[in-house]
Amino acid sequence: MTIETWVRDHLGLDRATSAELRYERMVWQAAEALPWVHRPADPAQPFDWVEEARVGAFLAGLGRAQRVLDIGTGDGWPALSLARHVQEVVAVDPSPRRADLARDNTRRLGLRNVEVVCAPAEELPFSDGAFDGVVSACAIEQSTDPDKVLREAFRVLRPGGRFAATFEDLTAELRGPVEETAELYIEEETAVYRLVHRSLAPLREAEYELRFRADEVLRQAAGLIGPVPTFQSTGDEPGLRLVSPDDRVLGIPLLESARGALLSARFFELRHRSPQETTAFVGEAGFRGVKAFGNITWLARDFFSPAHLEDLLLKLSPYMDAITRAFGRLYGAVPVGKTSVFFVVAGKP
Ligand SMILES: C[S@@+](CC[C@H](N)C(=O)[O-])C[C@H]1O[C@@H](n2cnc3c(N)ncnc32)[C@H](O)[C@@H]1O
């Protein structure tokens, strides 16, 4: 039995959204400070060339678009990076915390052509044909109703407009048919248990947030794994670990013994799609010429990262924008399946 099955069978759950349960509580969304989102680019860093190549791929996918909408911008990616290259960017995100951070980043970078709107993309507060480009980075599949989001993206694009979006490829990411990750931490008088369940068939992800009165059993268990202050922790950090259903610290026996102390139980559920399914589903929204590729980082990392290139990159720093923009046009050379993210481009007829 998976931990998810136990939770579903034994607890009364309230439905929430990923924005409420996951993105609203993150301090920062990205694992590292991103160039032209959290700080200016640094040409001495190969990482920044790779990141800028990703922006180049979005620009190539957008063609000549100048008024661009970014769906699910998070801290402002790719909206703020694109703003240096197009006339105007509007970024939406339903999480107030993310929208505030994107606004802070916009101000800090001195960008005057970015507007951040706090709204779910299922109901975009824009008129038909308001944009000539729509982008999104790993956000459409995080929404409650991705079909509706795509129909909205199509509606707000003018005829001839371009769509360019990345999607998380769970089929490439998961190492087994089912993966469960749990964490437990104490917040004053409350013990918070989080479970992320991801599976290949069906291709889905669900996250559960269980809040308990922090009794001795839970405090002891949390003490064994250490505190997890934010969601930015990685699998290598203490407190966030892979668990199997028979895990003695975070598994079903702990939940069974803590059940009487339950205060609330909320969850959200996401349906993921393979690259092939996504291509079909983007087409169903009305888009034409829909194509999926791997992430440009697969090429860009090898190209910009070798240590012996660092001096050369510094010499080339005045041309960083031009070079990474040209590099981005190679997005079509990366096959799907090479990376845990895929890139979809399409147009509105
Ligand atoms: C994985 S993050 C990606 C953020 C950013 N684009 C990036 O790549 O760093 C997913 C984002 O989608 C947002 N999101 C969730 N539900 C959404 C919805 N219904 N409409 C628009 N954005 C949504 C989340 O709040 C979150 O900021």
C-alpha cells in the first residue's frame, strides 16, 4: 500500500490548488538566483550563458511577438528576462506571494515594461487577441484545469500570434512507477506532514498537507529527521527524504498513531501529460504547427560550461545577448526525452 492510499482511505481531505499549497509557501521558487530575474546576468558564469540560451529559445519560439503574456510566472521567469527584448510583458500568477516577489524583482531590475497580475490563468482578465505572444514555463500543468488555461491562452492571442511553453516531463523524471517523498516539521504547536506522490500510470502528481497537534510522538519523529524550513530543500538535505510505505519514521505507522491529533488535511492533484499527449492537447485548443522538443539546456550546458571556456566567455561578454539569442534558435535540434522538461511551440492561425 502506498502512503497516498492510506491517506485517501483514512482521512477526510479538502481540495486546494498548487498555488495555495505549494507556491504560496516558497520563499524563492528557483534553486539558484536567475540572471535577469533575481539579479543582472554575470558573463563570468557559464550558468548565466546557459540560462540566457533558454531565453533565446523562448524568443525564437515567439518570432516577432512584442506584447507577450507569461502564464504562471512565479518569481518572474521567463517574463523579466524576455522584457529586455520585447516591448511589453504581462505576467500572471494566482499566488499573491509569487506575484509580489515578481513585482519586487521587476522593480529591483528597473524594468518599466512589465506588469504583474495576480490571477489564475483559467480566467485571464484580458480581452480577446490582446497579445501576440504567450509563454509559460512549467506552469500550465500546475494549474487546476490545464485545458481551460490553454483555451484562454488561445483566446488572448491575436491571429498569427505565437505560443512557446515548457512542460515538466514526468515520464523522463520518475525513476520508478511510483515515487513518494515525505517531510515532517514542527511549526510552534503544529506538526506539518507533507507527502508528494507521483506516478507513471496514471501520469499524475498529488501533494498532501496534513496538520497535526504536535504531540510527543510527532515531535520525536520530526526530531529524528530534523527540521525542514522551506520547500527549497533537496533530497540530499536532512528532513526531506524518500520514503517507502514501510518506513518506520515517516510511513503509515506514524500516520496511524498520529491520526487522533489531526487538525486539517488538504491536497491538490495534477494531471501530467507526456510530450506526445501535450502536442495533441495543444492542438485541440486550436493551435497549429504544434511541435515538441527537448530543453535547449541539453545543448547549451555542453557548449557554454567547459572550464577552459571561462576566459573566452568573459572576452565575449559584450556579445552575450547576441550569442545566446542566436544559440536559442537551435532549440529544434534537441529531441524530446533528453531532458526532464520539454518545449512546445505553436501558432494561432
Ligand atoms: C513550477 S512553477 C514555475 C514558475 C516560473 N514560470 C518558473 O519557471 O520559475 C509553477 C507556477 O505556476 C503557478 N500556477 C499554479 N496554478 C496556476 C494557474 N491556475 N494559473 C497560472 N499559474 C498557475 C504557480 O503559482 C507557480 O508560480
